[in-house]
Amino acid sequence: MIVCIPDLLTGKELDYLEKALSVADFADGRLTAGWHAKLVKQNQQLSKTPDTEALKDFVRKALKRNPLFQAVARPRAIHSLLISRYQEGMSYGRHVDNALMKSSGFLRSDLSFTIFLNSPDAYEGGELVIEGADSETPYKLAAGSAIVYPSTSLHRVDPVVSGERLVAVGWVQSLVRQAERREILFDLVTAQRSLFAKEGKTDEFDLLSKSIANLLRMWAE
Ligand code: NI
């Protein structure tokens, strides 16, 4: 399941981030790639300083308060956050994200996300392309929007032809490890909310709520 989340960040938050990033130091992105992803990774990422940790916290908070992100990802941990910059000619070739990432101990990547920090009009090219079994789909979202996709997929960032692409990327270790189960829960919660909006707290609503809670008890780890 691939889900786009509109307006994860407000205009005010984007202004603040853009201003902070315009004077921040960026380092070679290959520092945080696995040995084979290093071969195709060509971008820059925000250097680690106390100031940049505060910026990442800011992004993490936006994810935590967003109900759609919570319903899609059911995060146990949001981790390994990076703020990346692609200038003219930069790209990130086809790769799969590392399954385990070092944090305090190792955390699993179940879902990957990209938050677009500047306008798609600010750069040409630079699409995030996610591969399916026999198809591929390019994504280039509005500033402040996010895409969440399974970390199991091959993906790439096409070369930026002109301008500059700014994104925050990161990973989620989910309470519900299997994507199929997360999708079932997401569909049931969507139906539950819609039923409540139409008819209130009916007998059917109570049964649906019971099933969602009991599936979570079975599947959460
Ligand atoms: Ni990736």
C-alpha cells in the first residue's frame, strides 16, 4: 500500500524549515548508505549538529500528530531521519533500503517515507520512482506533502535536471510487521470512521470496533 499524505507540514512550518536549511551545512549522502546503495547514491544530507537534530524533531512531531500517517504506519519507532538535498545533476539510482538500521540497537525498516520540503516547481526531474512487480510510478508531491511506501520495494530518485530538491526521508518500524495486516487494519478503521460519521455508535459499529481491537491484540508486536 502506497499512501500520499497531503499537508503534513503547514505553510508556516515549511517557511521555517526552508529558512533554516538555506544556511545549514550539508555533507555527502554516501555516508549513510549501505555498501551497494553507496554505488548509486549521489546527494547531500544535513550534517549532524544540535541545530539539525532540532529540525529533525520538528519533522518527527509533524508525523506523530498526523492521524492518516498513524493509521497507515502504526509506528513503534520513527527512525534514521535524514534531510536530503539534490542539486542539479544529483540522483539516487535504483536500490532497496537497508532492512535493519542502527539506532540505539537495530531498528527494522517496515515503511519508508519521503516528505517534500520544497515546491515541485523549484526543480525539474527529481521524481521518486517506486517499482511494482511490472510497473513503476513517479511521485513528485507538493511542498509539505508526504508519501509512505513499503520498504520492501525497489525505488530510485531520478536525476534533478535543474533547480534543487529538498526532502526529509525516514523509516518506520511498525507495531504491525506485515504489510497485508496493516492494510486490513487500515481498511477496517476507514470503514469504522465512515460508519460512525453516517450512523453514530450503532451495534455494527461496536462489532467493527471489537474486531479492530482484537486484530491489533493478535498482530501487534
Ligand atoms: Ni531509498
